[in-house]
Amino acid sequence: MPDTVRVRILGVGMGPQHVTPEVAEALRSVDYVVAAFKGPDDELLALRWEIIEAYTDGSVDVVAVQDPQRDRSIGLTDQGYQRAVGDWHDARAEAYADVLRRRGGTAAFLVFGDPSLYDSTIRVVEKIQKLGVLVEFDVLPGISAPQVLAARHRIVLHEVGRPVHVTTGRLLQEAVAAGQDNIVAMLNPPPERLDLTGLDDWSVWWAANLGATGERLVAGRLGEVASQIADARSQARAEAGFVMDIYLLRRR
């Protein structure tokens, strides 16, 4: 009977400065890190290496796995989008399962931000279990992007006694139509594909690449700063080789 593989899913914020002592200790306990490889200029893979080098003695290896292609067609319906993401997760699970079967031992996945918030790693590891790999896993939290967004802008994410709604840029208008008026949006498309209709008078607190190379911040009335956000997003991508942006929108 094959041995059980231990998997540690570790939230690492956006770099060594965000790694908690608990996560650092866990990282030192693993034999290797499994990471998606997106190409020769994969800055996020390089950032994972930076984290490993900061908290281990060189004994932790990285197994880079070519990331499967995902259907990113602009015109996908909600159903098509869900299917595309599901297929992508299935392909990732197959690829990672091959590594875990071959290497065994204790592996880690380093999750930017926190594993509980718009990340697929827990779901993928559960799919690996269903593929017949004997996996036992635990999850340790990291500093999330909404936390850093609030800290950088020196704000509270909600007004007194009021909720905050967290969603994706794809579903922003759906949230507005449902009556949400204090919204954190993550996983945003480029500005030209983001529907901001009717939101010019809302207040926005925006950021890109929080805690990483290319960090940018913009705040103000959306109608007045939308072009600044588009420019800052382009600058962040040019400087870092990637861009991950997030914002809080609040009805004025």
C-alpha cells in the first residue's frame, strides 16, 4: 500500500515580509514545494523561490509544473466560465497528482494572499484525493489582499455596523444590481473589459501588486481617477511582469 503524502497549503501574502512565523515553521518542515510554471519569465515562480530562500536552509526544492492552458475567451457565459475553470482545475490536479505519486514525502503549495479567498488550491488538492492519491493536508492562513488594501489606504473596509461584499470584477455589476453598495472586487479583468457603468460617482480605493514589485495605489471619485487606474495598472505590469489588482468601491 502506498504511503500517505502530506500536503501543507500555506498562505504567504505577497512575499517574505508577509510570511507569518507559523507558516515559516511549516515551510521548513517540507521536502519540496509544488508550483505552477507559466513560462520562462514567470515572476510569481521567482517570488515563491524568494520566499523559500528567506525561510529555509536550501534543503527545500521546487517542483515546477507546467500550468495547463485555460479557456480565457472574452465572450464566455457564466456557465462557460465555470466549465473552463473546472476543466483547468481538473488538469492541474492530474499534473500535481503525478508529482505527489512520484515524490511522496511532505509537499507544500505556497498560496499568494490567503487560501480561503479566491484561490483554487484547496479544491485542487481535494480533486487529487479523488484521483486515488493518499493525501493528508492542512491549511495555514496568510495575509490577504483586502487586508493589505485597507492598510495601505489607511481605511476600514466597511462603515460602522455595515457589511462588505467581496466578489470578482466579472460579477461587479451583478453585485451593484443586487443592492450592494460597499464592494471589494478581486480577480479583475483589464480596464477595457471591466464594466463600470453607472459608478462614476462612487468612491474607489484601488491597488495593484500589493506588497510586491510594481505596487501602485489610487483613490478618489471613480469618474475622476479611472484613467489614472488604467495607467497605474499598465505601469505595474511593465515593472513586475504581472499585475494583480484589487479595489474597494463604495457608494458616496
